[in-house]
Amino acid sequence: MRYLFVALFGLLIGAAAAGAVLYYNPVTETSAAAPGPADRVLRYSLPDQVLKFSLGEAATLVGQSTADDALWEDTIDRTAVLGLVLNDSADQPAAVASRLMAASADTDLLLRGVLVSDYWLVTIPGEGSLFVRADSNIWPFLKQTLVPVWYFDRPWQGPVEYRPTVGPGIANTAAVVGISGAFSGLDGSALERYNVTDLDPANHSAAAVGELYLRLPGPQVATKD
């Protein structure tokens, strides 16, 4: 899990200018509203449900070694890729997801915060696949948790909840497009919420639990394999 946190910090390369303005600007702490009713809620636990994690070479922090499986191609060397198992409301495995995160060109140190472009491909066996496109503002997490605890040895005051989704849909929601099966042709929205439940720099350990709330207007009938 610590590698995912390092990835989020590493994705800030090139966005460190005007840091003091960013730090004291409340506008940059925008986040999604509390989740309302959802058609589907998918949950994950980090690091327990991570299938695979790869970090781009250019997203690695100075002083840290590059992993053997680091993403080296120019188009993806500033990204992080994560494979996840997602559980249903009964806490049973229900879906798999691949997730690509990259520093967003829409980052605005004065008005929007530090944005990460977040792309999910979610496959629910027997039902179909969804594509989720999200803009996530990771500045509140960096300011309140990662930087002071991990890098400045401040006491851990967790658990801490974050709702990073800030677009590109209306009302700070992500955009969802149905790709196949029962979801084919559907347009919807989503938001993510996660709790950082452990952060221990001394032992190089960290953990979090997250939820992806999906709103999918229209009929959804499970398909047979």
C-alpha cells in the first residue's frame, strides 16, 4: 500500500511550483459530497485486494529505486496502474478492475487542487463491463495525511475519510459508460470514497478501504456466460 501512496506523491512531479499558495488555499480542497443512493456499491481493501501494482519510472520519487516491472514507455512512464478485486454489499468478490492513474493537465494550484486522471475498467462476471472516468483531487490527502505523517514524522490521527472525486461529471461526479453485457449503452455517474485506516512510516505499512458508488439509470439484467 505504501507504493500506492508514493505513486500519488510521485505523480506531482512538475506541479510543485507555488506550493505555499496551494497549501493555504481552501479552494483547492474541493471534494465530492457524501454518497447518496446508488445502484451498485463496490468495495475494496488495500493492500489485501490488490492483484498487481506497477509504477511509471518518471513517477518514482528521487532516492527510491525503480522496480523491475516499472512502466518505462514514454506515454505511460508518469502513470500508476492498479489491479483490484471488488466486493459486493455482502463483502463477497463480485468484480475485477484495472485502474490507471496519471497526473492531470487540469491541475490548478489556485482553483482546483492537485488532480489525477483516474480511469477504471470494471468487469462484473455474468453482467458486463463498465468504464469509469474520474478526476480525483488528491491534495487534501497529501496535505492532511501523507506529507505530514510520512515525510515529517507527525503523529498519525486516523482513520481519515476522503472523497476525492471532483469530475468530469456534474456535481463532482465521475462519468460512467457501459461497455458490454447488461451495461451496454448505459451512461451513469460514480464517486469514490475511501478511508485511510493505517499509516505507519516506521514500519513502512499503510492500509485503506474504499468504495465505488455507481449510479446507472436504466434496466440492468444479468446476462449468462
